[in-house]
Amino acid sequence: MTYVECLEIVAPWYNLVLVGIVIALFIKFFMKPSKKIYLKPWIMLFIAICVYIIEEGMTAFGFSAINDIYRILHPLFEMIMISLFIYMLLLQRDYLRELK
């Protein structure tokens, strides 16, 4: 096996481990009792990360080689994540405008 082939197999698993750490940090962040934090954009980011976990899980478990439906789901997941990021930024912009 070449280095590139090994990296192709291992990279999705490393991504899942790193995202697991991010999820743990999000849970710790959401458990804080502070009322001064505007959480809605952070919740949108959390949902986008959960969609990324689903997409990366499908890649790591090899569903792309098994199902042709993955070719349809992959762009759909990407579109959902980008839409959530844009919505998150718009929410934050509106919140900052209200503070002025």
C-alpha cells in the first residue's frame, strides 16, 4: 500500500476523532449557565457539525463503495452545512444590529 492509500483509509477516522473532541467541547459550552451568551448561532454550528459527523461516518464506514446513493447524499450534506453556516452568520449579524 502506498502512503496516499493509507492516508485515504485513515483520514476519515482521524476526522471523526477530532469532531468527537469538538462535540465534547460543545456539550461543555452548552451546559454553562450564563444567560449573557446568544446561543442560537452556536446551535446552528452544532447542527452543521452533526451533519458533518453523518457525512464523515458514511465515508469512514465505506458506504461510498457500497451505495450509489452516497453520490447524491454527499452534495446534499455539503449544501445543508453551508446553508447552516450562512444562516448562523445572518443570525449573528441581526443580533449585533439589535445591540447597537
